[in-house]
Amino acid sequence: MAQLWGGRFTKETDKLVYNFNASISFDQKFYKEDIEGSIAHVTMLGKVGILTAEETEAIIRTLKDILSEVENGTLEISDEYEDIHSFVEANLIDRLGDTGKKLHTGRSRNDQVALDMRLYTRKQIKETDLELKELLETILKIMKENTETIMPGFTHLQKAQPITLAHHMGAYFEMFKRDRLRLHDIYERMNYCPLGSGALAGTTYPLDREYTAELLEFYGPTLNSMDGVSDRDYLIEFLSALSTIMMHLSRFSEEVIIWNSNEYQFVEIDDAYSTGSSIMPQKKNPDIAELVRGKTGRVYGALMSLLTTMKGIPLAYNKDMQEDKELSFDAMDTAKGCIALFNGMLATMKFNKDRMRKSANNGFTNATDAADYLVKHGVPFRDAHGIVGRIVLYCLDKNIAIDDMSLEELKAISPVFEEDIYDAISMETCVNTRLTIGAPSKKAMEDAIRKEEEYLSNDWKHE
């Protein structure tokens, strides 16, 4: 067992205890960040004169060789080592002898793992942001193509008022836009370098922490060494943001699942993103949407796990904090995969526009506009509400839409109605007279689309 801390101990660690304690099975995921951090640390040690130029050059060259060999598969990360830090350092020492042993000067595994996790999380935030941007571009394309595609808007899963598909998609655009803003906010707050914090109290070596932070593209070093090694707020915030992203994806997936049902038939999911039944040949199942909805729980679980782990930990580092990795890695991979797959499903989905339009017509979604018509002709709103309620009951009894009623039938319920009622309650009028900011009219949506295009063109600069 390759251990870097054996001097104090006289007995061999029990194998079961060793395996329980080891993290190599999952923290090998950030081998690149570990080597990147070590190169920056060694570069700084050379700058301040703790290492000679020859030692600095030899260690950096060998670290790059190790990275290259891991990536091309000639060097395998094995569970012979306790963690990824031990693997890298042991291989360095095997190749450089005493020079390799100087890598860890002025550094603890505590600030090393804090750095690795921060570097890895920072990279994941950037990658998640890019996935969300691609999803937003897909949503915006659908919005542009469907400013006149009328469909029912719902409350309580009941048809409420006519809207357009562009308007419906625009709601999700706003959600995922907020998700990106949360990621940007987390990035700004977390982008400080813990390396140089030592075990918890810094070090007596004359480290240049500002220089190390600069090499690793941080805004600067963390300002308290105890917090530097024990802070996982940024990871909790990221998991919280991922949970919100998954909640949005799950809501969207639920709608796709409903829209795909035989009763709605609003959408047709591409064959590549659906499956059939092993026994029922007529089925086309929305598997991707259902899996995204299901996997939301995994991401929530990672957030709750880390919150629970961190709630009772005194300062500074404690081994409990090793539990920040496995579920977090899974949540990061799950969220990115779900965004990408959902985007693929959405981009290839066909919308049954005629079906959407008929659904809006047959759902009394223009009832509010009929009441507004009466109000504009002097009828008090509460009375107008009651009149239209009687009209709806009449239509239900006759199995017709309000638009199908003759003027005589309408006048029998209220003499206020005139021929212009039909134009007033047409789907186009119901939608396009709603001109306020954020409303579904073609004009309001075109204004919104211009703003969303501007937002996407002014992209986040995080370097």
C-alpha cells in the first residue's frame, strides 16, 4: 500500500480500514487538476527560491510526462495508491528520487484536495454553462418559428387561455437563463485559490500565494487558511444550482410526456429519443423525458448528502469531507448528460400545430375574452363572468365551442352580443391583443426574442 504518511505508525493499516479510508476509486477523476495544481505549486517554489531551477524544470517535465501517460493509457491509476495525490507523487519519486520528494514542500494534502476539488468544480461549471447555452439556442429557434402557433395555456392542467408555442417555450428560456446566471454567480464567488493554506495554519515557507493563484487563473488566494481547507460552500451552491436545473428539466419533461400522450398528441418525439414496447406494437414511449424526470432525484440526493455531511464538521479539515466527491461527481455528470440529451430530443421534436390549435379552440380558452367583450360594452365584470359561465354550460350541453354558437343563441343569453363578438373571441385576437411586456402576442414575443438574442450574443466571459 503506497502511503505518504507512514513515519508515525508502527503497524500496517488493516486492509479493510485502508480500503474504507482510500479515495483513489473516485478521486482519480481529477488527476488532471491534481497535476495542474502541482505544476503551479512547483513553479511558485522555483520562483521564490525554495527549489532550484533544475529541480523545478525536472519536476514539471516529469509531471507532464505522467499526465501524458495517464491520458494515453500507458500509465494506469491503480488502487495500490490511497488517493490521486499519492499516485502522482509516488510516480514522481519513482522517476526522480529525492528531487521528486520535494514536490510537497509547503503543501498539505488538505489544501491540495481543496484545490483539486475547486479546479474540478470550476471546470464543471463552465461545461454545464455551455450545455445550457446550447439548450437556450434550441429553445430560441423554436420560439422564432412559432410566434403564430396557437395552443392552449394551462393552469391546474386545465385549458385556461390561448397562447403561442413561442410564448410557452419562452417561459423555459427564462428558467434556463436564470440557471446560467446562478452558475456565473457561483463562479465569481468561488474563484479563489486555497493552495498555500497548508493543513490549516499556512506554512513557514515564503510562498507566493498570489502568484500561484494567478498561474491557475484564480482571482486571488483565499484569505483564511482554516476556511481555505474546509470550505465546500461553492460545491453546495453548485449542487443546489444543478438541482434547480434538473427541476426545470423535469418540469419540461413532464410536459413533453403529457404532450406525447394519445390524448394530447401535441408532439412527435424523434425515433432516436424514444423506444417501443416489448409487447405492445403501437407504443412510442418518451423514455428520455422520463429518465430526465427520474434522474432529478439523484441530483437532489447529492445536495442533501453534502449538506448533511457538512452540518456538523468543526474547523478545519475532517475526513468526513472526503464524502464531497462521489455523489457530487455523479450529480455533475448526470446533470450535463440530461441537458445534452434533452436538448437533442427537443431539437428533433415535431410539433403538431393543427392539433394544438384545435385543442385551444375546443377548450373554451377564449372565455375570458368573451367576458372582456361584455365588460367593454358596459356589463359589470362579475355579471359578465356569470353570463359567460352560462354560455360555457350551454356549449358543453351541445358539445360545441363558443365560436360555433349563432348570434341568436348568444343574444338569447345576453342581448349585448353583436356580430363583432366573433372577431373579438377569435384565437388570433385573443393572443395578439395581449401586447404588454411578457405577453403572448406576436409583437410582444418578437420584442422578447430580440432581447433573448442580445442576451445570448453578450456571452459570459469567465477567463
